[in-house]
Amino acid sequence: MSLKAQLEAIIYAAETPISLDQIHSLVKESLLAETPGLDPAEIKSRIRATLEELIADYSAAEHGIEIRQVAGGYRMSTKPEQHDVVRAFAKSLKPPFRLSLPALETLAVVAYKQPVTVPEISEIRGVDSGGVIATLLDRKLITTAGRKAVIGRPILYRTSKEFLLRFGLKDINELPSMEEFEKLLAESFQSDLLPSESVLVETVSNSPSASAGETPTQAELGWGTQSHPEGTAEETETPASTKPE
């Protein structure tokens, strides 16, 4: 495996400047596998030389980003001459994506059980989910999918194209299984470099439907989980069993 490619990927993935020592700890095993007997000084020397090559590559005029030494580490950043176009792009972006835990739970239920009705969501979560559904509709993360052919004909909900765009999914078939989710969750607690990104959670694993062998649902998304700054309807939920008829 190319050392230059490894360093490029590591620097790109790092959220903060990554030091030479950190890089050394990440790539030393692969270097030793290729060239047994290298001592630490030789490994660091090779890493430094490769970093210099990488910095020189990115300094070429055809690249809009560069690798810089910042605060004792290396990081990628846009070149100063691209400031205007990057600033215009940043202004065009949507506001930061924030969802409360109840909204994440509800979105996970819809994602795994779609199409699904509000009473079904409330039964799985154990609280009335009507207010949260309104929030998710407002943010265009879910949409209606007709009505269920039962008494009262409740509205069915499913995830939207915006949901796929927000979480980088090709289609709902790319949603992780519970086994994959548990693995990703475990890795997210162990890795400092792992960005806080997408994944779905497990509320339905404790529900009657899960014990019946149906597809388990998730309670929290590791995706952009932040508490909602404003007080909304989703913050005050009524237990499903005590909700007035």
C-alpha cells in the first residue's frame, strides 16, 4: 500500500491537525510489514520525506487545497486564492443540521419500519410522537405515503429524498443492520478520528415487534446528535398509554 496515499487519507480524515507522532503510530505496522527491521527513526524519516512530497504535490497551481503545518500537526485547507469562491459556497449551504433525541428516535423508527403510522410509532417509542412527526415533516426528512387500509385510515409516513441526501445514502437498502450499527457505535467510542456522522439506533430492539422477529428499529442516530436549541412540541411528549383518546 502506498505510504503517500495513506498519509493523504489520514490528513484528510483528521478533524484537527495531526502530528508526526500520531501518523507514525498509524502507519508503522504497514511499513514494518513491507520492510521488516526498520527502526523508529527510519520510519519517521520516511514519513517526513513522504509528507514533503505530498505538500509539494498539493502546492501545484492545479490544486485548490493545500497541506499546511498548523499547531504542531498537518492539516488540509483551501488555498487563500480560492477564498472568494469557497466563501460564496459556504453562504449557499443549509443551516447546521440539528435534531433532538426524540426526533432521532422517531426518524429511526420511520426509516426501519416505513411505511408506518403515528400510532405505530408511538407504540414502539412508548410516547405520543405526533409533535415530533410535525417537526420531521417541516424539515422534509419524512413525507406522507398514503393511508393505511384499516379503521380510521391513518396517514402512512416514509423517509424522503432529503433524508437520503442528509445521511449520504443511495437508498434505504443502505441502512445499517443492527449488527453493523453496534459495530459502528463501538468503533465511534474507540476512535478519536472518527467524525460524528451517520448511523441509526435501537429503540425498537426492546419493542414487541422486535421480539417477534421483525426488523429492529433504532432509537438514536449517531448522526449530528445535538439537543434542539428551541423548545418545540417534540420536547414535551405524552406517554402513549396515557394519551387521551
